[in-house]
Amino acid sequence: MNKENPSQRTDRELGMDRNIPRRDFLNGAAMTIGAALLPGTLSPEGKKIDEPQNQPGYNPPISSGLRGSHPGSFEIAHSLRDGTFWKDAAAPPQLTEKYDLIIVGGGISGLAAAHFYRERASKSAKILILENHDDFGGHAKRNEFQLGGKLQLLNGGTMLIDSPTAYSAEATGLMQKLGIDPVALNKKCSDPGLYRSLGLGTGAFFDQETFGADRLVAGLAAGEEENSGDIATSSKIEDFLTRAPLSGTVRRDILRIEQSQIDYLPGLTSAEKKDRLSRMSYKDFLSNVAKVDPSVISFYQTRTNGEWGVGIDAEPALDCWAIGLPGFQGLQLEPGAAPHMSYSAAGYANGGSTRFHFPDGNASIARLLVRLLIPPAVPGNSVEDIVTAPVHYEKLDADTSPVRIRLNSTVVRVRNVERANAAHEVEVTYASGKQVFSLRAGACVLACWAMTIPYLCPDLPEKQKEALHYLVKVPLVYTSVGLRNWTSFQKLGVSNIHAPGAYWNSVNLNWPVNIGDYRSPRSPEEPILLHMSRTPCKPGLPAREQHKAGRMELLVTPFELFERKIRDQLSRTLAAGGFDAARDIEAITVNRWPHGYGYEYNPLFDPEWPAGQAPHIVGRKRFGRIAVANSDSGATAYTDVAIDQAYRAVDELLSLNS
Ligand SMILES: Cc1cc2nc3c(=O)[nH]c(=O)nc-3n(C[C@H](O)[C@H](O)[C@H](O)COP(=O)(O)OP(=O)(O)OC[C@H]3O[C@@H](n4cnc5c(N)ncnc54)[C@H](O)[C@@H]3O)c2cc1C
């Protein structure tokens, strides 16, 4: 190892040659992209044959390597976007299956739409959910590992029940139906004091490239950390800063904005201040209003990345106040967003929703929904046993079940079909592997991503397609890393690490949660999962341009590069605690979400649309017997909104019959 420059470890020292599970065993088995698309093969009864999900051992959550939007899930959609799909695809055969409702997208919104339709139309309604990934849940995915012979879980995407506003009556009703009482579960199952009881807290990793030296500094008391119970106090901040590789001026300015009660906008009312703060970035607030040294910005630059996918250059200062960033203590702001802001994290200033993290995040909600819709597929009967329940994937698409979920199936066309002297229908065409099929149903809910809809429904009015294109999703990467033990964390006194300038913005030991038969590790000698997160934004560009550039970056980043960056950063951060990447890393799953969070309007870049003209309202308009759900159609990125939008879409379809 080059001790002068620890970032220059060789691949061998990093363990790039180690034989850990890296490959997604389902790639290729499920998808045969690149070959010409053929009309689907049907059985003599006109049914689709051969589905990957029916193969023995099919269990996507245990796949490692590149997950999230995994290879095989997006190529067909991209070829549709690029106008090459129909050149290759032959005329699809019509399957004989008939449905009351077809749902495009098996995320929480699509699953919730199936539930609401059954509840409100008929329990025996025939429903098919088509999903392009190899698993259901959408962003609410689960990473499953066996470490040291024990099951360990992490969320691959949607992390927890948590929203800036309280869940609506519909979303709360669905939670109750699923047996989820977040307050009771949190009290019974979460163990937020575990790491603190072992002397661990939040730290910051200052990287050489940004701060001139690689240094992990424990004791960063940046607000209340989710799973450390760490609380900021003045003396802690001062102590932390004296150990950080920062100049005296930078330390003094950080201390000032963290501690002082200065009113940086004197003479204005709370409402006037909030209006101003909603129209300037936090970076501008720090630079131009609080007038900090320019190097202070690097320390805070990525504090907003996890919440919005962009740094403080592109986030309104008001939102940063709402999530507890410093500098606002003396402004005496009253709770709540500025009136012109739409659904905003500023809602957190009013308390937000109840919160609970299942060990696999909101994948447990998706699994509970599937149990409700197709009971034999997910055996068990309680909210606690869902965490360790097996999923019988071969039962998801059974002929005998009124609700069916067909995975690895990318919908490529949805159109209204008018039939003389008969009820109108929709025709849905999808590609699975290299085969293409069509189906008919009474109606369709598009619970997929807004920006894909114009390609599925080219007949939509131009204005609606334009609105749907506007809703650019936010790219993110959530990575789960299996470690042999976490003694290095214990030696260094950290459980959560902010890394303001590094490739991975945050590194966290898994949330301690004990639920049903599932037990989180308690001893540093035990194996554990790490959650590492990256937001591939491009500071300086407008937010939506940052999202597009980040998505391109993800598309061309191979697993090998993610792996090297994981090993390199963990080595540089933890080596002083005895961490050895080659020895200690046992598994890696990179959940790549190029189309991540739903777009939330940002007053720094988006206009104030006249009532009813915002893109998500225009984009979600029902089109004949086709309705639009997904959290995108609520212009935000939360599970409660995904559910609310499902309810609205179903409501719009049911109103056709009344
Ligand atoms: C990394 C990450 C972390 C998050 N954390 C949280 C959190 O902690 N709390 C929270 O409330 N929210 C969180 N969210 C937001 C999350 O998006 C929502 O909570 C919710 O899961 C969205 O559900 P959905 O069904 O609307 O969309 P999705 O989950 O995106 O589901 C839509 C599905 O439609 C599929 N689809 C798209 N096109 C097609 C097609 N042509 N054919 C077939 N299927 C198609 C997609 O592949 C996808 O599976 C997070 C999101 C991400 C990406």
C-alpha cells in the first residue's frame, strides 16, 4: 500500500479479485435483449408459456451485483423511446386471457390500485399487473443476504414509512388493512439506542481530493441521526471542528452558523423571510446572506443529496431549514412551507407523518400487499412474520387466481379500443424476453413512471405528453455491503458517516430492528450490512438537468467501478480501525435507480403554474379507459402519495361506470 497516498491502493489490496457474489443470476435467464423480437409463443389454448418467475429457485431479492433497474429491465423501454422497438417487433399474438383491469407497474402504487379496485368494484375482479423488473415492489425492493449463516436484510430502495405530511385517510386505511401501525411497531421493534450504547455516533469522512487530507472525524453532531440517536450540542460541534482538516476561518464560520442566534434577515416578517428563503438556494443563503467563507460550502454541499438528489446549490434554503440545516435559529420562522410551494419537505417543520423502518424498508409493504392480493404467494398472517416469509413466485401468475402479477414484462403499448355494440376495452401489448404479446381488458391503470407514458400511449394529446416528459425522476444509488464484522466502526466510534466530498455521500451501519423472527446484529464481532448511498448529480446545473446528467452517468457505470469505489472509500475511511476491504467485504449489491424519486417542483427552477396547469395534473388526466397513478402523478416521492394516486386513478375509472 502507498502510505503517502492511501487512495492509491492496488486492486489486489482492495480485494477486487476476491470471490464474492457479484453477478445477478437472473440476467440472461430472464431476458434475452439484443435478439430480434418475435411474436410470443402460445400454448394450444392461446396462453403464454414459459415464464422465468415459474422456474425453481427464482428469488430475486437474493441476487447480488447490479440491482435496482437491473440489466434486462430497461432495454426494451429504451428501444421504445429510441424508436427502434417496432422495427424489430413482429405483430403480437392476442392472448386469450381477459381482465377487468390491467395495471402497468408493480410498485406500491400499482399494487395499491389492484387492492382499491377489488375493494370498490368487485372482490372477484380479474386483474393483471405487468412489471418490467424481475421482482414486484417498484422502488420498494428488498436485498437479502445470508451472512455468517444468518438472514440479514436491507432496503434496496424505498427506505421507510415517512412523509412530510400525515398519511391521508386512504393511505392510513390501507396501512391499517395491512396491519401496519407505525407507532406501535416503532416502539416494539426499533432499537435506535443500540449504537449509542456501544459508544458509536455520527462522523464525517473528509476526503483528500476535496479537503486536502483523508480523515475520519467522529462526533459530528449534525442534528438527530436516524439510527444513532446522536444529538447536536454546542460543545460537541466545537470539539468536532477542532479535529477536522479545515482552516481556522472555515471552523469559525461553521461554528457561527451552527450555534449563533443571528437573524440574517432582520426587519422581515416570518412569512416574508420564508418567501425569500424559498427563492434562494441554501448555498446562496450561506454565501451571500450568512456570508461564510467559500470553503464552508464544501462541508455542507451534499447534506441535501439524500433527500432531493441534488446538493445545496440547487435546493431552496427554506427546505434546508425544514430538514434542520443550520443558520436559521435566529430567524424565528413559523412552521410550514411558503404558500407558493407545492408538496414540500418544509412540511417536516410541522412534524411529518408517523415513521417506521422495516428491515427491508417499504418492501415489506409491497409484500403485505401481494399477500392481500394473492394469499398463497406469501404465506403467513401478521405484519411481523412478513419480514421472513418466503415468496412463492410461481404462484404470482396462476390461472386460478383473480389477481396475477407477471414479472419481466415491459408494456410497450396501451390503447383504447372501441368496439361496435359492446363495452369499450383497452388493448395492452407487452414484451417479455424477446417475445411480444397483446391482451384485452376493461380498463388500464398506468402505475408506471410518468415519462414512459408518452411512449406507451402515443395517441395522448401533445400537451399531456409534454407535461409527462417534464416529470424527470431523480437518480440515486443505494448500495448494500455485507461485512464480516464491524469492529473497525466500534474502534473509530462511528455508526453513520457523512462524506461530503466523496463518491458515496453516506455510509451507515444497518438500522437495528428486531421484528418477528428477524434479529439485527448486536455485537461488533457479528457480520452486518452497510448502507451506502450516492446521488450522481452535477452541481451548478438546474435541478432537472442534474437529474438527466446523473441518469446518463448511471447508465454507463459498470458494477466494477461501483465496487472499486466502495472498497477504496471504505479503506480510506476505516483503515485506522483495522478495516481491510479485501478481507472484510463479503457481498455487494448495488441498487441503481436512474429513475428514482418522483420529481418535486423546485421554486428555484420551476415556474408558479396557474391552478390545474402543473405538469403532474395535466399529465395524469384520464384518457378514455386509461387512468394514471404512480407517485409521479402526485409530483412527489413518497409512499403515501403512491397510494393516494392509486386511489384517485381507480376512482376515475369507476366513475366511468356510474
Ligand atoms: C432509492 C429510493 C428511496 C426511497 N425512499 C423512500 C422512503 O424512505 N419513503 C418513501 O415514502 N418513499 C421513498 N421513495 C419514493 C418511492 O418512489 C415511493 O415511496 C414509492 O415506492 C413509489 O411507488 P410507485 O408505485 O409510485 O412507483 P415505483 O415504485 O417506481 O413503481 C413503478 C413500477 O412501474 C414499472 N414500470 C415502468 N414502466 C413500465 C412498463 N413500461 N411496463 C411495466 N412496468 C413498468 C417500474 O419499473 C416500477 O417497478 C424512495 C425512492 C427511491 C428510488
